[in-house]
Amino acid sequence: MYRLVRIIQRDTLNLLTNPMWIFFSLMFPLLLVAILGFLTEGLYGDYFTSYDYYGVTFMLFSAMYAATFSANSFMEEKIKQANLRIVYSPIRNWFIPFSKIVATFIFTTIFYTIAAVICHLLFHIRFGSENLLQIWLLFIGMNLLFSCIGVLMCCIFKSEGVANQILSILTAALAMLSGFIFPIANLGESFVKISRWLPTAKVAQAVFEMIYDQNTASFFPVFSLLLIGSILILGLSIILFRGEEYV
Amino acid sequence: MKSLIEVKNLAKSYKDKQVIHGISFAIYEGEILCLLGPNGASKSTTINILCGALGYDAGEVTCNGVPIDQNLQGFKQQLGVVPQDLALYEDLTAEKNVQFFASLYGLKGQELEAGVAFALTSVGLNEHRKEKVATFSGGMKRRLNIACAIAHRPALLIMDEPTVGIDPQSRNHILNAIKKMQLKGMTVLYTTHYMEEVEEISSRIIIMDHGRIIAEGTKEALKEKNDERKITIEISDSSEISADAFYQIEGVKEVSLNEDELMITSIKGIENLDHIIAKLIRLRQKIQNIVVQEANLETIFLDLTGRSLRD
């Protein structure tokens, strides 16, 4: 356990001391919300503003970018060599992907939470008051799921570059189909049907229900879905990971 | 001598290409075994298998008689690995790097501090322990790369070309450190391109090429097997002499003329230099320089593989 804790500490510190990633994790949601919120201001009402809409959807979209962070911390060239030395050491193989997921989860949870607070202060975005904890849990559930997906992609494609290319397409497609960029109803009935099946869309819907209807009925099933999905993907990553991918 | 590691009929393929062809060898306790070979000889693949980081298709690798797969973590605990590329965290200090990697071997508390001090002192970096790796020269990084592998005092230290691209001073530091570690009982498996390093530190040598072992033994034994010496004589005018004239001299195996140079390959142990010089004087040649080159590892390697080590 001591060795696992040491690896998680190191991986987390590697992320926390990377100014580029800190800047990106803070600025990415802020800029998206600011730009889209401003451009579409007239399309929304006074009670439910464009900032309220994009504040939620782009925080979820940013959470999907946890996949990029975990892929980078797993196989980014600068870190890969040091990771190779971890492969040579007497630790269990699963420590390596597990540690990257935990480290990314900690990093994204800290910085996306800070970004959400800044968004709230700057644009008065409503993230719910009575159900704030549940809403926050859904956001970090998304972080966890996508941290796992990033590592899984690296285990499958054995390259951070390829994994990130696929992840960019995947996150953009999921964001669009989940209605994160514009309401999905604009694309027609077929896309609405697809959207209903997407876990990312379910998270957004559950969050909006909790903020505006005080309806927490969807919280438990959606949160469970995120957790179960994360556990399955983590398990698959551990099965697929071979230390020799670093060699 | 007792063998620490035994490799029997080891074979490895990548997709359809076989890169290791059933090699067998042993690593004996307390020796420095040098693995020599040009690029593509499969030295690094062999080393990565011995580190437990790569799987293999056939054969067996045992440590103290126990197959390494049976207790891979226990086996890795006894290893120190110095990878070919620098495996360090640039943003951390030297001390923090060694501390982290040593902790993966279970070192903590005072044991960890003692291990870090031992490792940094061994490679001459103790004075720089609080400095960030990013500020280090290439040679210092190479030395730290070694320190990170020895803090837990491994029984077997595996080093994959640890002196690539560094200054002579750092190289000497590293070679001295390796010799000191051997004196303390550490066994070392060392791969390199540099013959002079092999000459200096090796207890035994294995020469590999295209995934096969083509020669094995001490450097003295390998040189003994090569019974040739090369004599190069700078003369005034080679156009006036014929190579055939020298074949009559006892021990001469091969003669070639190249502008103002006469090159003779002769059997070692037959003292014929005076006869060669006498012949040149009779042929009215002015001798400007003579170089006699005994067999060295470089020439042995060239003879065995037909290519130079740095090819």
C-alpha cells in the first residue's frame, strides 16, 4: 500500500505542478462559458440565462477533458521514461493505470471546482443551492469516468498521441449529441433519441432537474451509472495494461 | 562461481520477426558481465526481459534457480535498472528523484535516507542533492540515472548503455562507481558500444549479433582466440614493390598495398617484423612509420560480425 500511495502522490504532484495544465483546466471552462454565454445572451430569458445553461454544460464538457489529462499523465513522452522506471520496480502492474486515474481525478476535481466557483462569482451561474452536494458529486463522477476513459484509450492504442486524437473526436461528438454546445432539439428528433441514451446527456439532465425543479430522483441512478462505468473501464484498463508498452 | 541468473534457450519475437534466437548464458555473482553488440543486436530486448518488463516466447530465466515469473516482484526487488534513456523527473531535485524511486522498493524512514545518501555519494552527486535535475549537465543526469537504481542496494544492477553521450570526466566517474559497487558485492550486467569501457571494467563479455550470442568469455580469452596482428608500415613508394614478395615470410597471412602504406596481417606469436623490415630495406624502401596492432575487442568484433560496433 505504501508503494501505491507513493506513486499516486507522485502522479498527482506531477499534474499539480504543471502550469500549462493548471492554466488549461481553469481557463478552458471559463472562456467557453464567457464566449458562448455572451454570444447567445439574447436567446435565453432573464431567469434562465445563457450563462446558466453554458455554465452547467461547459463544466460537464470540461469534465470530459479529464480523459486528455489522464492520457497525458499516463503516456506523455516527458513522463513516459520516468514511468518506465516504475515498471521496472517491484510493484503490481495495476498500480500504474490506477494511480494515473486517481491522480487525474484529484487534479480535475480541485481545478474544475475552482473554475466552477469562479464562473459562479463572475457570471452568477446557478449550480443549485439545496442540492449542491449532489450536483458536485455528478460533476466529479464525470471527472472520474473520463479519467478512466483516457487511460483505457492509452491501453488500447498504446500511444498518447493516438489516444488524444480519438478522445478529441469522441468528446466533441458526445458534447454535441448531449446538447452541451447547443440544445439538441435544434438537430431534430433522431438526434434527440440518440441523446436520450447518452450517459453524458443524462448527467446534464439530472443536474438541470436538481437546479431548477429541485428534483433529485435522477441523482442516484445517474451517479451509480457513472460509478459503475468508471469501475468497468478501470477494470478493463488494468486487464489491458502491459508494462512493456513503456519499453 | 555461483550463478545468480541463468538464461536458457531464450527466444522472443515481435509479430513475425524473431529478435532473439534461443540464447543461453549465466550471470555469476559478483561479476561485471558486459553485453556487447551493435544496434539491432537485441541487447536491450534481452535486458528488458531480464528486468521482467518484457515477456518472452520460449526458454527460461531463473534467479537463484527459481523461474523469475514465479515471483516476479520478489525478483524485481533484487534488481536495480539503469535504462538507456534518462528516466528522471526534471522538476524534482536529485534527492527527491532518488527518494521516490527508492520508495518503490519499500524503503522508508531512516533506511530511505541512508539509501539516498549511499546512492548520491556513490555517483558523486551528494553535494548537488538539493538541486533540480533540470539544471544538471548531461553527465550529471546520467549519474543520477544510476543513483536512482542503486539506493535499495540491489543484488544485480542492470545497466543499458549508461554512458551514452557524456563527457570523459563523467564517464570515468561512472566506471569508477561501478567498480566500487562490484567490490561491495554487487553483480553488474552492462551493455555498451564503447570497447574501452569493456576493456576497463568487464569480468566477462558476451558478444551478441542479430539476437544470437556469437562469442563469450573473458577479454583475455577472447583475445587469445584471435591469433592475428596487423602491421601497418608507411613506406616511400609502394609502386616499386609487389605484395607477393612478403608472402614468403613465415607467419604472413595477408598483404595489401595502398598508396604509401603496406598492410600485413600476420599470425600472432611468430616474430617476423625484422624479416619484413629487412625485405623492405632490400627493396630500397624508406620506412617512415610502423604500427603493430594486436587483436583488441574491436577487431575481434569486426572479425566475428563483419561490422563495427557502432554500425
